[in-house]
Amino acid sequence: MEEKDLWYKRAVVYALDVETFQDSDNDGIGDFQGLISRLDYIATLGITCIWLLPFYPTPNRDNGYDVMDYYNVDKRLGDLGDFAIFIKEANERGMKVIVDLVINHTSDQHPWFQEARRNPNSKYRNYYTWVKEEPEEDIGKPAFADKQDGIWNWDEEAQMFYLHRFYEHQPDLNIANPDVREEIHRIMRFWLMLGVAGFRVDAAHILIQSDTEKDKLEFYDLIEDMREFINTHSQDAVLLAEASGPPHVVGSFFKGKQRMHMMFNFLLNQHVFLALARKEGSPIAKGMRMLPDKDYTSQWLNFLRHHDELNIEDLEKSEQDDIFKVFAPDEDMKIFGRGIRRRLPPILSDNRARMELAYSLLFTLPGTPMIQYGAEIGMGDDLTQPERNSVRTPMQWANALNGGFSDYEGDLIRPIISSGKYSYKKVNVTDQLCDPDSFLNWMERIIRMRRQFPELGSGDFSIIETDNRKVFAHSCSQKFTLYVVHNLSSQPQKVLIPELQAAEPNLIEVTSNQTYKAPKNGEVALSAYGYRWFRVRKSLAKTT
């Protein structure tokens, strides 16, 4: 892929679940026709890529990540014809689409697993991992440590144990099996032919979890095989890995141009929240320095929140404690012993200045930004819902029946937030479109600013050292250099930035949280939770 084709480095990604976005046939469940009707809204927000959560046929015991058929659309959401129309309509509006590729496991209702249980001579028996006796030592930890006792489950029909690192109704695929790998190729080819621009590889770090180095190398070989396949069958499609862990683990998913194109930036995400909790900029600098090296064609996907918990397990214990104390003081706000099941506005106590600060960080840190549906209007969460469903409530379109999500008068796919400060009566798209000072209109502006400055996605990044721990400053350079300064604290701050002093005659302040005086002798003033973006042509920054 040539440099000019690296669309994903310039993208702004919007994550959504079809079943909770817009219902078109009034059955209480979102669907593709409903999503198609909202594409103009997504496009005018400034989004260039939509990430779809699983939409495959499913028993829906794990938000669609328990797949029964990789080659179809769940009938509740529409059919393949609806999907093809959706791709066409999104592309016509300048938006690419990536989809979830859930290949760590299937549903236990998948025909492959049902045949594997029944027939020991079936080829599908080896699609999964079976043992006659439960191993004394597990080859990995359960994904949901506080929800399951282990990773082996007894199957009465097969009279054997099967491996499952997620819930027991999600048996792991045996991806070392060549037949399974060929099946993965067929799945990828099928959706590429329908026009998708790439795949989010679910739980990629689980795919390479093994007790032997030989097996780990085999699994990395699978990733390289997938990269070679996608490069062969598409000019610009990408692989995006969901993989958390320490630097040496996540760094292994980048190997020049041989493995993943993109990676979720869990390490930086956790340090951003540590910075927000401690009201200091220094944790962000620490997180940036921890990131492993990568090829220019590789890219981090930055985010604040998405459809899962805020996972902070890679931080030190004292750092986790600081975050839990500030952002999840109540036990029902926590999940899996490692995360927080809240959206950003409740985490930040609905403080508009802090929310703007957080998104200014997201849109200026090096990488590609991603937001979850509803983030643009400041949607909240519903802690009465089980587990991660607290942050997966239906989209709030209007102060109308069911928030404009559906006209169905029965039970929705999930309850919409109908009371409290985050009720659809108080937080919705229609009202905010009419208010020039709304969070939605602010988000449209900040996304527009982000898209104007390609150096943020593709430029050379530098941390700017300051003597103020409350402030984080950095620069991104290409043809122009963008200098960005953020005050993480609740008190006004001043900081000296020599790089700005050298560039002052040609410096343009492109956006900020309020009107400021121009920097003088490199000194930058910031209000509480303030941010300022400055830009100068790179050649002028060097020579002045």
C-alpha cells in the first residue's frame, strides 16, 4: 500500500451497534434500514469510517460476539441485501466500513460446534480444542475472571472438555488447524467482496495466548497469513487488532508491514485516564514513552470509551486504585476486577470543560481517533443494566417516544435511558442540533479541526518537556507543525514552551477552549482544564 493510500491514518472512526442505533420497522430492535436512514447524520458529523459491532446471526448472549453464522446478517437486523445497500450508501457519503471479525470463538449453537459435539469423526471436531481430562494447569486466564471459574467446560454429548477463554457458551476455535485458517480466509473474502474496508480482529491478544513458545509463533504466523491474504485481495483494506497488554505484547502485533495495520491504543488510553484522575499531564507523557516502535504504515487507534469496560489492568496497582477511587467509587461501577462500566460524561461528573479537554486530547494525540455512538451528544450510562450493557443503551435521537430510536411500545432490545440527567428528554440529537453551544456542535467543530491537520495522523510526534506536571504539551510535524498544550488541573496554569518562542512571529492559534492573549516569550496561559492548539509552517518553525 502506497503512502497516499493510507486512508486509515487520516480517518475519524465512529463505532456503533446496529441493534441499538435506529429501528426502522418498529420491532424495538435497530436494523440496517434504520442505520441507512441516519448515514447523513454520521457523515455531517465529520466521520470517515464506521466500525460495525457484530451483526451476524447469534443467540445474542454476548452482544453478538457469540456468532452462529459468519456468512449472513442476523434476520432481526435485515439481510445481505440491506447490508450491501448500507455499504453503497456509506461509500457514496465518503465513509468506509470496517466490521468485527470474531474468530477466537463461536457460539455453542454454531453448526460447526453442534456437529463437533455429535460426531468425533467429523472434521469439525478439530475446529475446537477438546481434552478427555481437564488439565491441572490452564494455558491462559479467563477473559472474565469474576464471571467464570476456568477455561474448560464439560460437554455431556461429546463426553470431553472443550476450551473457552470467554463464556462457556463460546467455545474457542482451534486456529492452529489449517481447515480453520482456510475458513477464516473464506470469511474475509466474503465480506471484502461485499465492500468492507477491513476487519477489527476481536480479542487478538487471546488468539496468541498459549503455554508454549511454539504455539505462540504459530499464532503470529496466522496473523501474518491474514495480512498477506488481505493485501492480496484488497488494495486498501486493513486489519485492526483489539489487543491489550504490556508494551512487549502489544508491540508484537506490529512487525513492519507483516502483521496488523492498526492497534487499539489501550496503553495510552489507560494513562490518559490516570492523568484525568490525578489532574496531571505527566501520566500521558509516561504512556506515550511506553509505546513500542512501529513502521510508518502502522497506526494506533486512540479512543476514550467504547462498548466494553474501561480496562485499566495494565497499570500499576496504585495507579488503578487512584482511578477507581475517583471514577468508580461505587462497587457497581466496576467490572471484571479490571474495569469501569461507565461512559465518559458520568466518569467526569458531566463537567463540560473536562469533557472538552478529554476530546481535545483524543483528537490531537498521534494516531487515528475513534468515538462511540452517542459520545458526540454526551450520552450517559445505565448502571441498572447488567455488566457492559450499562454503556450499550439505545441511541437518543429526540425528546420523543423511546428517544426517537423506535416507535415500538413494547420492550426494546435494551431499555433506553428515560430518567435522570442523561435521559433522552435532556440529552438527544435534535435538541442539540438547535443549540449552537451544544456539545454536539462543539464535537462537529473539533472533528472538523482534526481533519484539517494531517500531521496529527501522519506526522512526527514529540513530547515537549515542561516544568509543570499539571500540563501536557506535544507537537506533531509534517509540512506544518502543530503544537498542543493541555492543562489537566482544575486551576489556571502557566507554562514556558521554548519551541513556541522560536515560532512566535509565524504562530497561528487555530483553536482553544476560550480566548487567550497570544503567547509571549514562549509563555502559555491556560484556564482550568484549558487547551490550546498552535500551528506554524515547519520550515518557518526551524528557521525563525
